[in-house]
Amino acid sequence: MSCRDLFCVFESLDGSLTPAFAQALAIARAQKAYLTSVAIARTVSPPGSAFSSGVVAGALGSANERVRHAAAEAARAADDAARLAGVNHATDVHEGTMAQSSLWIARRARAADLTVVDRPSSMLEARQAFFEDALFASGRPVLVASPGHVSERVGRIALAWDGSQVAARALGDALATFPDVRHADIIVVSGEKDLSHAVPGVEIARHLARRDIAANVIDVAAASRNAARTLDDAARAAGADVLVMGGFGHSRLREFVLGGVTRELTQTAGLPLLLSH
């Protein structure tokens, strides 16, 4: 198996391409996958009040028009870049409010092997909503692009392992997505949670060895640093192309609240981050 149908969604406010597209294009080129990229034109609906002024409506209309223009420019740039790279590609623009766009992304992501999104920088921006809906509502793996690192042919992964169901799912998705993986570093962080009843990393190493994947277990202590920083540092030190982990979260009033490690890594990881839920 491999990633043959790739979906990339990004928002550009100035018409330029983002790290998510660069990462998606690299994977599509390496795996000869079909890439669908969609530029989000996030619009704002005018107030429904009869007391709202024409000035406000006019300002919102102008802002929405600028957003549409930037998305159209980014879509054209994506099409040109894919053509130059020799990648089979379709591009489009999706227009809607943040809530409408998030819902659409989650539904569209269900019809792809992998969805690539940009890294959010805070919990309050649109990228965070796009990422969360793609992860928790699609049932498919999500790759969060890193602004400073593009991985093309993924041969080595770092797995954040805590013995959980979502970590096992993430490993399976990573192996299905990246067929060239031949090395895996299983990173176990002690001192962050109780792992006494978890499936030990050595069992996962044996499982991978039966798939002809060289695996080793890296035990690291969170110590004074938090678990997210510890995982990121260990993955980069091991020379991994991608960091793989389960997307932890819990439901609150039908919405998902990210766990602390997941939240921090999605905003700070130095490597592309593959998550499954």
C-alpha cells in the first residue's frame, strides 16, 4: 500500500503557497500520487441586523473580495507548481465562513488517503479549526507540515509510543502511507504518564522487525522538560523524516479538546507530524 490519493488544504492571505502545499507536492512526486489542493477563501458574513450600516457591509464585502482574489492566486500558483513537478493535480477554491470551511474539510478528507494541513500557531486561528476537524471528524490520518522541514521520500519514522490504541493506529497509518519506511525509532517518554500497563516498545520493535523494518526503542525521561519538547528533540536527533503519534483528545459537548502534548506538538514540531485518531 501507499498514499495514492493526497488532499492538501491551505489558506493563503497573499496568494503565495504555504508549507502544507510544499509538503504535499513532495510526497505526491515521490509516490506518484494524485494531489488535490484546495485554497480556502475564508469569508465573513455581514451582520443580519437591520441596524448594521452600509459602511460595515461595504468593508466586509471588500475584505471578502480580497480573500477570494488571494485564494484564486494561490490556486493558480499550486497548479503551476504541480505541472512543473510532473504531478497529477487538481486545484480548487472553497469559499465559506470558518465554520462552513471546517465542516467541508472534514467531509472532503474522508475521500483521501492523507490530508496535509499547515501548522497552526495558536488555538484561536482558523488553521487550528481546519486541523482539528480534519483529524477528529474525517477518520483519516493528517500530516501537519513543518515550515522548516519538507520530507519527500520517507524512509525513517519516529513513533511516539505509549501503548495506546491511537498510537497503534498512527503506526499502522504511517506504514500504509509511507511504503519506503525501513527504519523506525520508538520513543517512549517516562515520567509523563503511567506506562506500567502499556504494551512495551520492545514488542512493537519485534512486530516491525517481522516487516523487515529495523527498529530500536529510545527511552527518554521528560525530566524538567515537557513531553512534547522531549519527543520532538528525540525524533530530530534520530534523523527521522516524520514524527508519528496518536492524536489525543476527548469529547466535550460534541467538540474535541486536544490533549496537551498533541496541542503543543502541532504548533511547534520541527518535523512533519503525522497524526491519527
